[in-house]
Amino acid sequence: MRSGLHVVVALGLLFNACAPASRIAARDLPPVHVIASAAADEVTINVLELYCKSCAEHIIAGCRSIPGVASIDIDRKEKLLTLHFDSRFTTRERVLAAVDEVVATIP
């Protein structure tokens, strides 16, 4: 086998490692939902799609683009995402809807 083909096969395996077994099955998962909300401008969400570091980075990058989100904490082991947002610019419902859209874009 040529070395170039080895690279292609290795990259294919790497990219498929964090993807769900089936895209249809992944979308059959329940939507993200609030676990706790200690403050009016904070929400902790259970995100079942936090499979690997790559998925977590994808979610963090997407959540950073949500208007009003100030900071993001992620716990991959517990599959929890905590968003701190400015309630002057957005609402909890908008943040939750935006996170659901971000999670739906995971390959």
C-alpha cells in the first residue's frame, strides 16, 4: 500500500471515531435539556453528543458564536455543558435553542 493511502485511511478512521454510529440514530436522541440553573444568567445542559475532544471543541466553538454567551464550561466525562450568558442580550430559551442547533451540526 502506498504511504498516501495509509494517511487517507488513518484520517478516515480518525474522523469516524467521534461520529455516532448512525446519523439517524444520533438525531433520535432526546434534545438537550436543562440539568440545573443556579443563577439567572447560567444554564447547565446535559449534552449526550459529547463523545470526544473533537465533538467538545465543535460544540464550544458553536456556543461561542451564540449572542450573549460570556463563557462556557464543559465536562466531557459527565456530558455537561454550562453556559454563562448576559441576560440583557438573550434569554435562557434562546440559549437552549441555539445549543440544540449547534449540537445538531455535529457530523
